[in-house]
Amino acid sequence: MTLDDLKRLFTRQTLFRLDAILSPKLVPILYALGLAGILLWAVGHLFWTFGFGFGNGLWGLLEIAVFGLLLLVGLRIACEALLVWFKAHEQSGETVNRSRYSASLLDEVRDAIRDLAEEGEDGDYAEADEYITPATEPAPYVPPVPPVPPVPPATPRSPATTSGETHKTPRRTAKRTPPKNVS
């Protein structure tokens, strides 16, 4: 992160706008602050241990060498892990950015048609606005359909059986049914 990036970060509304992912740009600042913290800890620990005597001060130098190196490696691993995580999830961040700018599916289709028109040499797609009606325009007028007249009621049928009768005599319904022998 250069000095120009820092100027842009603090002079513009970058901190208050959520349309750009800012965290990957802040990892180098976090690393620098971590290095400064390790350095301050080492100097403070050096003076504190030498305050108890020369032997404790030498022991403090060994502690600074061992724990300082472990802190340095741990800080480096943590910052690299953050950068790798941000890089792996970069696509989802772009999706968030894209979804903030598109108002509807029609806008996305219109943009895709314009991109195709710019890439290709065919000028058929250049008039994308003429082919796609914006969602803000009202629907075209369609005359109402006249109502369908009601269907007249069916004529009533006679019942299959009369009262007290359990069944009717079967009648011949098809040629498959053999006629009854009347004797």
C-alpha cells in the first residue's frame, strides 16, 4: 500500500462507502503495526529484564530472540492467511459489488447485450434499448375480452330406478352381449 493509497483512503469517502472491499488493502497496515508492536515489546522487555540484574537481562535477550522470532513468524502466517482468504473469496465480493449497481434483471440483460455488441463486429445488438422495454414503462393497452355467455342448464334425467325397485332389467348395450332366450 503506497502513500497515495493511504491518501485516497482517508481523503475520500472510501471508509463510509460499502461498495468496495477494503480489507485486503488494510492487511499490509496490520502487518506493519504488528511489526511495530513486536519491536516495542522487545525493547520494553529488554529494559525490564536488565532492571533486575545482568543475569536476568541476558536471559531476557534469549527470550526476545526466541519469542520475538515466534511472534514474527506467527504474524507473517496470520497476515498471509488473511490475504489468501480474501483472494479465495474475491469472487463473492465482486458479486456483492455487481448486485449493488444492477437495478433489475432487465438491466443486466441490457448490459450483457451491450457487451456483446462491443465485442463483436455485428451491429445487430447495438440498439438494445429498442428491443427491451424498461420496467418503468406501463404495459401496452389490451382491450378487455367480452364475457362468455352462461351455459344453459342440462335437461333433467329420469332416475335409474323407481322407488322400491332395487335394479332394472339389464338391457342389451352392445353386440357382445348375447340376447336373452325368450322361451
